[in-house]
Amino acid sequence: MTDFPAHIKTVCVYCGSSARVADVYKDATRELAQYLAKNGVKVVYGGGRVGLMGLLADTVLEAKGYVIGVIPEYLVYKEVQHDHLSENHVVDSMHTRKKMMVDKADAFVILPGGFGTLDEAFEIMTWRQLGMHEKPVVFMNVNEYWTPLFAVVDKISSEGFSGAESKNLFSIANSTADLPEALLRAPTSPLDPRTKWM
Ligand code: AMP
């Protein structure tokens, strides 16, 4: 198994806020959390205690890792703000939250999730497409959850709505064991935003 890349000190994890999901997703979340803590990698996430998000934070903390939560004020009750994090930021809006999460991270890992997770994943990829950051983005394809999404990405490209380079916006890991390699495989050079339209 490849070592975790030493230059990646902090990983932003996007994942679902629902707990009504199969064990396979919970197990993968725990495994990722333990792996990051064991490798001394800090975790940034949305700051809540609900669903996979809460499980992620609890597991990192149990494994003596470091967790940074970033939550907008109006979600403090809805997503039940976690109150034992290593660092906690309550911010004024969703936009501030997303920007802070991006600024603090060296890489992004996307576990299964719902609309919020998709919104975050696409935002981070479109920001990369526009040259706003050059950090690796990895989808954890737990239980093939994201496979239909990859088909949509292919369709977007084959129908000309994005350049072939759009596939370089992210890489895929099937398990935590694949993560370091997927992070290293993710291209780090800036995409030329003009190629999107050519
Ligand atoms: P979900 O994947 O829908 O369970 O949401 C996961 C996380 O994404 C939650 O912390 C949401 O607050 C967050 N999120 C980020 N952007 C959005 C958005 N535009 N709509 C809904 N949730 C969002």
C-alpha cells in the first residue's frame, strides 16, 4: 500500500448528513476516519453531529486525530453542531463555510452523500475547472455509489458540454487502501479554463 502523501496535511471530507444508510457506508466512513487519524492527517468537515458527518468526526476523535468543523450559524441546530471538536468555526453563511473548508484543505475526499454532498463536490470541481485551486479531488466509490455519476460526467463530455479534460478534475478510489494512490494520481497542474470551451 502506498504511503499517504506527506505534503497533504489536511483533508476536507464531504459526506452525507443522513444516518438512514446501509452499514457499508458507515463502515467506509469509519475506515477513512481511522486511516486519516492514524496518518496524522487533519480533517475538515461541515461541523455537524448528524449522519456520516458525525460518525466521521467521532471516529477521528476516538482515534486521537484532529477535526476542524465549519458550520453556518443557521445550521447549528439543524445539523446539531458537534461540541467536542479540536477546532470549531461558526460562520455567517454557507458560502463562508465552503470557502473556509476549501482554504484549510490540501485535498478533498468525497464519501457517499446526498444533495449537499453533490453541491460541494461539484463546486470544488468547477472551482478547479476555473483555475481557482489546484488541489486533488477524490471520489470514494464505496459500494459503487458514485458510478452513475461518472456516467453522467462521461455524457457531459461526450455531448460537448465539457472538454475531455473534465475527467482530470477528479480521481477515484474504491477503498481507503486506494486513497493515497488516487490522491497522487489526481493532476496538480492548473487546467486551462479556455479548454473547457474548445
Ligand atoms: P447531504 O449530502 O445533503 O446530506 O448534505 C451534506 C452536507 O452538505 C450538509 O452539511 C449540508 O449542510 C451541506 N451542504 C452544502 N451545500 C449545500 C446546499 N447547497 N444545499 C444543502 N446542503 C448543502
